[in-house]
Amino acid sequence: MAPPSKYSPEFREEAVQIALRSSKTISEVARELELNSETLRGWVKKHQKQQERAPDAELTVNERSRLKELERRNRELEMENSFLKKCAAYFAKDPR
């Protein structure tokens, strides 16, 4: 059994994002982050493999997370919109 990683999932994800967004090579990014370049390269490959999907495949973890957040935000905006419509109707009443 492999020993537990000394790097948190958050650190790994941040390192992968830096490597993908940077114009530097993976080796240069790894050196700056004081990582073994093959370790970072493995993380990047794993990340890219998780992002790939077949046309009929289910959503990735990141896509499901994003969808859930967007659905929550949509519900919130619908409630705000409903409230504002009620306010507009109340203030639009004839004061007589």
C-alpha cells in the first residue's frame, strides 16, 4: 500500500492549474514549486484525463460541481425576481 501523499488535493489542483496556464514548461513550474517534475507531470496527465470524456459520457466532477452551483444561483435569482415583481406590483397600485 502506498503511503499517504504529503500534498493536499488543493495544492495538487493549484499546481496543475499553474502548469496548464503558464507559458513555462512543467519542469520549470515543478522546480519553482519545489516538486519532482515527474510528479507534476503525472498530476497534469491525470487532470487532463479526467477532463476528457466521450460525447455520451456523464459530466465530470468539475462540471457537476459547476452545474450544481449554477442551479443554486438560478434558484436564488428566480426568488429575487419574484420578490421584485411583487414589489413592483405593490408600488404600481393606484393610491386612491
